[in-house]
Amino acid sequence: MERPPTFWELAVQATTSTRQGYNLLAPRFELTPYATPRWLIEACLVRVEQLHGPLERSQARGLDLACGTGRAALVLADYCGRVDGVDFSPFMLAQARAKVAGRSETVFDFREADLALLDLPEKAYDRIVTFGAWGHILPAWREQLLAECVQALKPGGVFATVTADPAFKLSRRWLYSAAFDYSLRLRNVLLKDPFHMYYLLNDTDQVREMFGKFAGVRIRLEPIPRRPHPDLTLLVAVRNREDS
């Protein structure tokens, strides 16, 4: 039986770049607490379909951003006959491809790409999702990424993600997140290869405000379904159908 990475192994990975850290983590990523639980992805996508579905599966196309080992891509396949996944770690993508091998009922396409340099086809996707990636999506390029996603949605298409509600300053959750983020920023000053993963960047208000800058997009915030979580929100952004 495989074991989760040890603290020492995680510490070693954290001394490398973000990409290389995930390359090293890929074979056992599913055993870490960093992998988004499948129940959470399933519950969120069920809620999206209740609000905006159903899709004609054979004609629908979905995209999983920062797809990692393909957890969300596999759930998207319940609703979309074609599912694309992008990630900057070739080793994580190898795990995703291994997971979907032999699943002939869905066309999967996993490709290596940096979200900061993403180039998506226009009006191509019925569903775009990302889970667990906001800590890696830096302020310098996240607005450009969201603009790319908006133009890639079909009219009526949905972008769905999970964000963290702002913590009260000096609360236990805020102190933990701030301490982690500041220690990582210090690490990036001291070491050559940066490792970017910041808890305070996964903020519901920040993501909602940024989506609000785009015309023709409606935003809805939903409590996490099935197992309500007081600190997390399902954020759904919909491209207007008349925006054709």
C-alpha cells in the first residue's frame, strides 16, 4: 500500500519550483490533503446542473483548469462528452492520462500549459471548472486568465469554482493562512526557484470582484452542497445567452 509523502519529503519539494514540486508530488498526490475531495467536486457540479443544466452530454465540452491528476475532469465526464484538462506539471498530467485510459465514452485531452499564458478557443466550452488552484493564480495575471475563460465560454456556459470566504483578521484561520503565506514569501526571497501557493489568494470576495469587471457575466454564490462548509463557497459565473 502506498503511503502519503512524509513531512520531510514535502519540505524537500517546497525547496524546488512550483512546477518541479508538483512533478515530485504527482505519484502520491492523491494521498495528500491537497487533493480536492471527490465528494466536493461531485456536489458542486450537481448543483451547477440543477441551476443551469441539463446538458446534451454528447455535444457538451468541458475544461478543467489546473487539472492535476484529473479528479475534476473525471467528474466533468458525467456531463460532457469531451473534456479537456490543462496543467503545468507533466508528471501530474501523466497521472491524469493513466486514470482515464480505456474510458471510450468520453474524449479526454490533457495538455501541458501555464495558466499565466493560456490561450483558449473562443466560445468553445459549456463548463469550465477549477478546484484548489487559486493559491497558485497570482494577482499579476489572474484577471487575464479570467478574461480568457469568459471568452472561451459558450453563451450560457458556466465557470464553477470553490473559493474561501474571507477570514476575520486575527482569527485562528487568518493567522494560520497569513503565517503560511508570509513564510512562503520569505522562502521565495531566499531561494532561487519560487514556489507560489498562498492561502489568502483563495478569497471569495477577490474572485467575485474580478469576475464583476466583465460585461455579460452573471455571478452567483452558493453554499457548498451536501456537506455545508462554513468557510467555503461555490462561485458560479455564467456567460449571458444573448452574448453571442
